[in-house]
Amino acid sequence: MSKRYMLITPENGIDILKSLAAPARLSILTLLNKQGPMNVNDIADVLGLPQSSTSTHVNSLEKAGLIETESQKAKKGSQKICRTAYDEVVLSFKEPKQTDQNLIEVAMPVGLYSGCDTTAPCGLCSSEGIIGFLDSPDTFHSPERMKAGLLWFTKGYVRYQFPNNARIAGKEIKELELVLELSSEVPGTSDDWPSDINISINDKLIAVWTAPGDYGDRRGKYTPDWWKLAGSQYGHLKSFRVTADGTYVDGMRVSDITLSDLELDDHRSIRVRIAVPDEAKNPGGLNIFGRGFGNYDQDIVLRLRT
């Protein structure tokens, strides 16, 4: 299993370093790396910290992008489940260089889909403003869609066509990883609004991830100021990884679909379909956050390890 690591420099890592400066936060990260996902109350109990202080530390680590949280139903109300976002944080005093010759990466803008079928409520935004008309599926066919950094819909799908650069280079694919920022979609926002988001590659359903909610409790780190706080602000950065022995979501094995099932060598492109089907148990829509929106300021990324 490949490790998740964050590379920072003195120029772009000030917030990370400040968050790591508190011994209690380092203890929380160490605990989560050893024990796996835990709720805030359990973290406080194990470390002997006040619950209020633990919540403050967790919020700081989440803001810095060092942990991810999800709200889950509990016997009384809800509980916040915390997990580490990275296995390692590396501080480099040199300019980062592309040294891995076995990694092929393509970043696809959110609006550059090759096909779609969506139902309202739905819409598209660029960093400058709303594209076309809100709640009009026809807007998804506008040429202006290519500028989109955020899209959302209630049911349906968008399909992206990535070049199969490994096949072009004559290299054997050992691992495929899709990384993107997602949330569910509800008019307004609600952190308790589950949605079953289906991820398919080359027409093979590789995983169904249930997004816990549609978040508007605070502004996304990169979401523009003109976008109202009542709208979707950020999501979860999800990793969908397919290997020779199965499919993983954020490092956890979720299905038996393997690389051979995707028939990558037979196609010049890799088709990625992101959907909320009509028959979903939790048909709560979806948001896809790209550059200029959300907490990660990145396009949809496809990585091929050869």
C-alpha cells in the first residue's frame, strides 16, 4: 500500500508548521496514525485532555489539512470521526522536482467532462461567477462549462475521458489512482445529508462512497468570496485506487475489482464516470470541487504508476 505524504516548503508550509507546534496536536496525529479513525471524545479520553481543548486542536488540524473529519450518527445526536490525511509530512528546503519516472499524472478540469446527464437542482461555477443558468441541465452542455471549478447535481452523472498515456508510452500499469474533492448536494447545506456516489472506470463500477454531507459551516479555503456561505463550501479529498489485488478508498479495500478488470491495455483513453444513480439507497446528489473552490485547489487527478 503506497503512503500518503505531504511535501511542504518554508514558503507554503507556515500554517502546517504552526499547527504542528503544539505537543497535544502531535499526540493526536500520533494516536490516529496508530489506532485509525476515532471520535473526539475517545481521543480526549485516551490522551487525558479536556474535551473542549481536544475539539479546538482537532479543528486546527483539520483547517491545516492534516486530518479529515466526518459526522456520523450516534445514540444521542452525532459524533465527529477523525482520521489522518497523511502518513508523513516532509519539510523540504529545496524546490520540489519530479523524480519518479514511473508515475504518470494527468489533471482534468472539473468542467472538461466528455458526457453528462444531470437533474436539477444543478449548476456550474467558475471562480468569476455562475455559468449559464442555475438548475438548468442544459447549461451543462454550454462551452463555458470548461471554465468550471465547481459543479453539482441531484441525480445523474458526468463522464471524463483521460488519455491513457501509459499505453502510449508502452508501459505496464501497476496501479491507478483517482483523486478528487467531493461532497453530497442539498439545497442550502447540511452536514447530515448522505449520498451514494458511484465511481466507474471503463464502465466498471469500482466503488460506492457515501458522502456524509454538504458542508457550509465555514468558507472553503479556496472558495471565492462572492460565493455565498449558504452554498456548498468544501468536501472530502477522496482517493480511489485500483491495484492488481483490488480497489481501495483512502487506503481501505472496498471491492474485488482489479486492474485486469478495467482492460486498460485495450483502450487509448480511460473513461471515468462519477454518478448518483436513480436507484441509490442515499440519492443525496453530489458536488465536485476543482481549482478555485473547496479546500484543496486541484483538478480531478488521475495517476498511473507503471
